[in-house]
Amino acid sequence: MSIRKLTVMALLIAIAVAGSTFISIPTGIARAYPVQHAINVIGAIILGPVPTIVVAFLTAIIRILTGTGSLLAIPGSVIGALCAALTYKYSHKMWLAGIGEVVGTGILASLIAVPYAKLLIGTSVAALFFMPAFLTSSTVGAILGVAVASSLRKTVLVKHFKSSLY
């Protein structure tokens, strides 16, 4: 793995962790942190699947350790990152990376979070309990991520990274 790729990964982790401290949306049952989802989309477009999943996982761990995320940050961010990265890898369409993030986090991760919460947190909830918060957060983040990635894609720096990273 190149130093450039590791640097971009570290930068995305730092932005996601810092963004989680300052930007959140109250959704009733939980707080939504859309910056993580925006970073998943940006990483999917710039880095590819494996580095994006690593960024999502490390961000979730740091957020848990710093108190800006719960144990639900792991399935929420990692599954969304995987879906966003795979949809972008096979389609090369930024908007599909955003859709992948929303489907991965908003639907799949919210359903997986139910048994995960029971096992690790000891909370029993209905099957669709987490879906509104996860959908809100991932939709706002995906829109933000596609907008930022669209702007970044036009820069010389990202064009250089794209040719050497992917």
C-alpha cells in the first residue's frame, strides 16, 4: 500500500471523526452523524472497496472510543462503505455510490443492527426500529458525499491520486 493511499485514508478518518463531533442530526431515537456516510461515499470513489472499509471500521472504532458513536457505528459504517464501494467499482457512477451507501446503511445495516444490539448491547427492539435514523443519516451523508466527490473529482490532486490509487 502506498504512502499516498495511507495518507488519504488517514485524512478521511480524521475528517469523519472530527465531523462527528460537530455535525449531528437529532432523529428522535438517536443522533445521526452524516459525515461518516459522506466519507464512505468519497472513499468509495477515490480509494476503492478495501481501503474504504478500513477507513469506515477505524473511524467507527475511534468514534466509539471518543464517545461520539455507539457500537452501532460499526455495522452502520462498514456495511454502507462496502455497498458504496462495490456499487461504484462496478458502475463508475458517483450517484450509485450514494445509493449504495443508503441501501447498505439505511436498510441492510439497520436490519443487522437489531440482533447486533441484542447481542452486544442487550437491547431488544423491533426489526425496523433503527431504520429511520440510519436512513436519515445515510441519505444526508450520501448527498453530501456525492456533492463533495463531484467537486473533488475535478481537482488535479484527486486525478493524480485516482491514477495511482485505484
